[in-house]
Amino acid sequence: MIEKLELTKYKQIVILTGAGISVASGLRPFRGPGGLWTELAPEDIPNATNLRKNPETIWQIVCELRKISSGLKPNAAHLAIAYLQANASKDHKVTLITQNMDGLHQKAGSKDVIELHGSAFRTKCSNENCDLAAYEDNEIYELNHLPSCSKCGSFLRPDLVLFDEPIPGKEEWLSKRALRDCDLFIAIGTSGTVFPASNFVRSAKYVGAKTVLINLEQLNSSETAFDQEILGKAEEILPILLGME
Ligand code: APR
């Protein structure tokens, strides 16, 4: 039995979402049932080293997403979060941090989404010293003819945070600021395996927030025990929990 959260009790709500929230929209998660990473060879898992050796792999994943993007719709879970944000009174703040790159929260109407791992719909120069700014980009590139930077000639890359890359300063700062004052932390559709997002629950607990996990399966790391774990599909649970039904 899922009980509606007494949301009026909480003034600073932080929501963290992961790939699981977009499964009902037709996207695969990375881990767990149907996980993308279960099919990729280690040398193909997108990290900074592999990107330099083989930028095609990450561009393939991103261009696949760009190809289907127009047909991708936010599901009831995305819409429930957007509803919560839209109906928050002026002295209640709802901060949404996502690990996802699919833009579905924005499509659902969420504002000021903190994209901790970047976006599949932005492109930037792979040369860190180049001053080409990251830009919105829905272009689907031919893998044998990847784009290069108009300023310095280096290859262009998706504006994503790959494994062993740092979280951009702005997104890290915004996340830390929201977590510092939060009194309710809800993690949705994430395996809790990738730092620093996997540590957010500890920060929230440290400041005395109530912590709630909504996920299809239990998390492996037992020490991140949430105050409340609701196992199941986010698209079924969230509308009830956030009082839309
Ligand atoms: N409702 C709720 N949870 C779900 C659903 C659903 N409908 N479907 C799947 N899940 C759960 C899975 O059981 C899994 O535990 O969502 C979780 C998704 O975990 P991951 O695939 O690991 O996604 P995430 O936690 O976002 O990964 C973090 O790792 O690969 C990198 O950069 C990538 O942002 C990603 C990061």
C-alpha cells in the first residue's frame, strides 16, 4: 500500500532521478534488467580514455537517442515530478537533479533541471583548452564522418560526463547547495552505483532529511539504507506518492 507523502511538511525537497525513470518511456537502463552496459564490452564502455581512442562508441549511443528522441514521450513519473514542481508554493522548493541525458524531464515541463551527467542534446569541443561553448545540437552524425571543431579542429563530442570525468562545477555546486538545506530526499530509478550521485543520500541523512528510494529493485550497497524504500515501477508509484491520484 503506497501512502501519499505529506509534502506540505517539507520545505526543501531534492529529487534525484536515474535511468529507471525513463524505462517506461521506452529507454533502456544501464544496469539491472535490460541494462545497456550488460551488452557492451569493457573497452566500449564510454569513459574518457575510450572516448579519445574511439569517439564513435559514445556518438553511436547519443545519435541513437537523438534519432528516437522526437518519438520519446515523458511518462507518468516525469509528469508527476513536473506537477509537484509546478504546484509547489512559494516557500517550498523542489530541486530536480537527474543523471539522465534524455531531456525527458524538460519535455514533461520540469524547470531548472540539474543535468549532473550532461545532455545527449548538447555538443562541445573535445579540446578542454578550446573556448568553443557547448551548444544545443540534435544533429545525427555519420559515425565515419564525425564533426570537428570550427575553432581548433579537434573532434567534437557530446556534452556528457563520462566515467572518470569530473562533474561540471555548476551542476556540482547547485546539487550541493540543494542538498545542504534539504528536508526530504527522494531517489528514483537509480542503482546508486555512480559517485557522486550515489552519495547524495548520505548528505541528505547528515542534514536530517527524510530519505525515500523508489526503485524496481533493492540497492546493493546496504549501508545507504534509505528511511523508506518503495520497490516497484516509478511510473505507477510516483503519481500516488505525490498526490496526483
Ligand atoms: N521504475 C523504477 N526503477 C526502475 C524502473 C522503473 N520502471 N526500471 C528500472 N528501474 C531501476 C533498475 O532496477 C535500476 O536499479 O532503475 C535503476 C537504473 O539503474 P542504472 O541503469 O544504473 O541507471 P543510473 O543509476 O541512472 O546510472 C547512473 O551510470 O552509466 C552511468 O552515466 C550513466 O547516468 C548513468 C549513471
